[in-house]
Amino acid sequence: MSVVPTRPGVRPPGQVRLYCFPYSGAGASAYRRWGESLPAGVEVVPVELPGRETRFGEPPFDRMGPLVEALGRELPIPEGAPFALFGHSLGALVAFELARRVRRSSGALPVHLFVSACRAPHLPRRHPAVYDLPEPAFRDALRAIGGTPGEILENEELMEIVGPVIRADYAVCDTYRYVPDEPLDCPLSAFGALDDPIVAPSELEGWKEHTRGPFRLRLLPGGHLFLREQRNLILRALTTDLSPCFSEAAAGRDSS
């Protein structure tokens, strides 16, 4: 079962390749236009996971370990070239575990890890598991959590299509168990929302335990899916945090 990125094709390859991982139930289209707003030194690669959008016919992963192993084998992370990782909610955990997997396999590290709307992985869960609830209770839980768009939850036809993917994604999160390891030697930026009922600011602060590099926390207006409403603020922050990386790459190219 392959995991391959969707290449947006809106700009030529840049000096920093930014892999973007979606939240539960979402696909690569969540990041479809990001490449238009970031500097030319950043190549955006939205990752399409099985079970959604262009990979609808493939069964989704329901456990973190196999998902990250597949990503580590099959994502085209170029050896020796700078790359960064961004993930929102479920995608943040995937990005974090992928960074650790790449470090174990090759010693490589992202030039920057961005995590959004996700508690630090070592912290205890505040919410009970929902992935194995009967269908009516599962949908009620999704409404209470607030992490699934209402236009999906209230559309019976859509839920029949994407409901199994959402359940599988929640299974990835609900069964996830953090395994202690050394902190990452790269900068780490966390994003959160002031009105997120799922992730508290203190839980975002916990991410600083997972890096020996600089840590920065940004709190933005909105709820758990602030990724959609605060897109421009997030992109400006990514530009700021990544600018040293592609500036150094450009300087090196000019001097050669």
C-alpha cells in the first residue's frame, strides 16, 4: 500500500521541500493553494494518504506505526536536501513520528518541524477513545469534539463516503502510544487556537520538550479547524520560520 505525495505543480522545485499532512478525514486539497503564497524558495508537497480524494479506493491506515513506516519508505525525501514537515491535528502527530523515523533510518532531520492543533505527544489524553463507538454514538462524539466540519457531519451521503476514513484516522490517534526518545535537533514551531476545545495552550507548550532547537508557540483566533480560517497568518509564520533555510540555500548556490 503506497503513500505518495500530490505535487501541486504551481512553481518549480525550491530549495526547501515542505511536506504537509492533513487532519482527520481531510486530503491533500487542504493545502492545495499554499504553494501560491509561500516564497519561491519553498516547494509545497501536500501528502495524499490512502482512502481519500485521489486515493479514495485504497483502504486507510488505522494505526500510526504502519502509516509512518510506509511514509518513511515511499516519500521522496531527497538525500542531503533540506526538507520541512507541517501537520495539523492528526497530521502533526504523523509529521512528528515521521521526523523521528527518518532520523532513525538515515540520520537526517527536517530543517523545521511545524505542528498545529495537537497536544504534545507525551501528555496524557484528556478525551476518551471514540473510534470504536457504534455509528450514532461516533457521530455524536464527533459533534461534541468539534474537529469534523459540520457540513460533512450533517450530510448523510458524505458521511457514508468519508465516515470510514474519519473513523480510521481517529483510530490512529486513539491507539497512538508515545515511545520516549531523544529530542529532535531542529527548530519546532507549534500553532494553536485560542478557542480550541480539544487542545489547550499548555498542551501545546509541551512540544518544547521534543526539540533541542528553538521553540516557538503561536496562538491564533478560532477553533480546532483554525487552519482554514487563519491560512494567511499561518503562511506568513511559515515564511518567517523557513526564510533562514532557503536564504542560506540561495546564498550557497550563488557562491558556487
